[in-house]
Amino acid sequence: MPTDNENSIADLVAPSYNELYSAVIELREKLRVLQTSSNPNPNPEISSVVPPSVDYRILPDIGTSIWTFTGHETSSQADDWVPKLR
């Protein structure tokens, strides 16, 4: 007896060449619209220059902020411990 997964695989039908061609044309047009709407500058030399982005993150001192959890703590201590892992 075939499983649900085997039944769903057997029901799959590959798209026709015309369907694939239409999908490619549609995706190209959407990409063109996205590129022109996100890039209002018509000069490609100026638009290709992107300033570097800087991302700073401050990480906690894990050695002092998280204590060893043994499993013998009270439920309130466990509730205090879990958020420190995030």
C-alpha cells in the first residue's frame, strides 16, 4: 500500500514548455520592475557604487552573565536562567 508521500509524488505533473516559458517571461518582467524601482538613478556607474555598511554588535560576557544550570534549581531560578541564554 503506497504511503501519503508516495501518493503526493505520483500526483506531481511537470509543467509544459509553454508554462515554463511564460513563467520565465513573467519573472524577468518582475525583476526588471524591482530593479528600476529600487534604483531611481539612471546612471549605472554611480548606482553601482554602494557605501559599505557597518554593523556593530555588543555581546554579553558569557563567563559572568550565565551561571551553570544543574537542574536542581527551583522553577523560579530556571525561569531566570533561560532568558540569559538569549
